[in-house]
Amino acid sequence: MAYIPKFRNTCVKPLRTWAWMVLATLAFVAPLACHARDTVQARNTPAAATATAPPVASAPAAANTTQARNTPALASAPLAANAAQAREILGSGDGIRITVFQNPDLTTETRLSPTGLVVFPLIGEVGLGGLTTTEAGARIADLLKRGNFIVNPQVAVTIVQVRSRQVYVLGQVTRPGNYVLEDTGSRLTDILTLAGGISPTGSDMVTVLTNRGGKIEKREIDVPAIFRGGDASKNIQIENGDTIFVERAPVFYIYGEVQRAGAYRLEPNMIVMQALSLGSGLTPRASERGIGIHRRMANGKFTKLDAKLTDPIQADDIVFVRESLF
């Protein structure tokens, strides 16, 4: 019975010793493993960040670069429009908006009276007719400052609606009347389009009375020639106060032995044969040798001329066809 306890004590002691050795080894190796893991992670982190960071940062940079390139082009149009409006001369009937910096309660939209006046809060009536928008803003700012209403006012005047620039279209057009020049670059054909174009009874030659600084000048313009020859210089610019007049087209008259007597529009280089065709030709009783023309001479009197089929027709000619005797 005493042998068994000796055997147990002999086996347990070595096992305890090995257990303590394993625990000691784990206690020593675990910190080293953690340190090695942190070192590897620290080494790999900069490389990963280097690989991923630039693409993320490059997108905003690229966007900013594209925006910087496009911003001047996009901003140039509003800047040009503002610069052009700053040179606009205010006149009666123009609608304007007046704003005062940091004083929104003074914002006013009004229209210039026939005498060029507007009514503005605090200062009453102000004459703005004949001024540019910049000059008008400076005048209102000066009055606000002199009246001790605002210490250092900053006033902006913008045009809401243009009514002072007008052109007059008269004569043989579809809709004669006066038209507002909303665009300072309007051409003759633009205004004729607004008036509905030249009517069928209107002449191709258009008379334009230009008003440049109070100097009136008369110009005769062949409208179809603008398109036939492609000469854009004849399509003149129309400005405030100009008048466009479309005369009645020249005509000639046919009577006698024709199918349809009456008055007809005279086309360029027309001859007697073409004139008779407009009247649907001769009747069976007509004589080709009996064609004549009554023409008004320079002294205002009519003279009788024998005509051939190839003779030219002039304005106000009266073509007559005699009846054949046989």
C-alpha cells in the first residue's frame, strides 16, 4: 500500500514542472508576436495609404481644375451683358430696379415718366432720363448721402424693360407701327420681320431715315439684293428714332382685248409679252400688231407708243390691245 503514493508523487512533479515551463514560454512569446504584428501593420499601412489616398484626393482636385477652367468662359457672358447694360441710356418708359446695399427695404421697381423722372423713397423725385445705369446709381447714392439718410450708400440700377428705344415702320408692311428696340444690334431685316414682312403690294426698295445724333439721312435699300448678293453691309443696323418706309410697288395697267384687264405689279426687266401673260393672254379677237402703250413722260403728260412683244414695261404704263379688224 505504501508503493502507490510514491508512484503518484513521482509522476505529478514532472507534469507540474512542464506546465509552468509552457506558461512561461507563452507569457514570453505572446508580447513578441503582438509586437511583430504591429510592426508588419505599421509597415503596410503607409503603402496602402499611398496607393489609395491620391485617387481620392485627385477627384476634388480635378473637379476644381475643371471648374477653374470653365468659370471664366461661363462668367464672360454675364459680365459682357452687365457691361453692355451699364452703357444703356435711360429714357421715358424704361422699367428699372433700384437696390441699395444692406437696405432691402429701399428696393424699388419703377418706370421712368415721360419727363425722365422716378420717385424714390426718402429723396422723392429724381431725374434719371439721359443717364446710364451707372450714372443713375451714382446720382441716387449722392442724394441719399447728402440727405444724411445713409452714410456711404451703394446703389445699383438695372434695366428691367426697355421702352424708350423705338423705331417706326410705315407703308406697305403687314403690321405698320412703332416697335421697341430691345436689342441694340437689330438690323433692317429684323425690324421688317417684327412688322410681319413686306406686304404683296409693297416695293422691294425700302426707304430708311436714320437718326444719328440728330442728323437725319435718307437711304434707299433693295431688300432682295441683300440675299441675292449676300452683301450684309446693306442690312444696316437700326437705332432709336429711325424710320422705315415701304412704298407701294410700281404697277402697270392692261386693258382692251385681254382675258383679265387690270393693274399688276411691275417686276424688274419685265417686257410686253410677260405683261400680257399676267392678264391671261389675248382674246380671240385681239391683234398682236395692235398693241400700244400709253406712257407718262417727264412733263407729266401721256404719249402713245406702238409696242412690240419684246419692248420693256415701265412703271405706270398703260398697255392696250386693239381688236383685230379681220
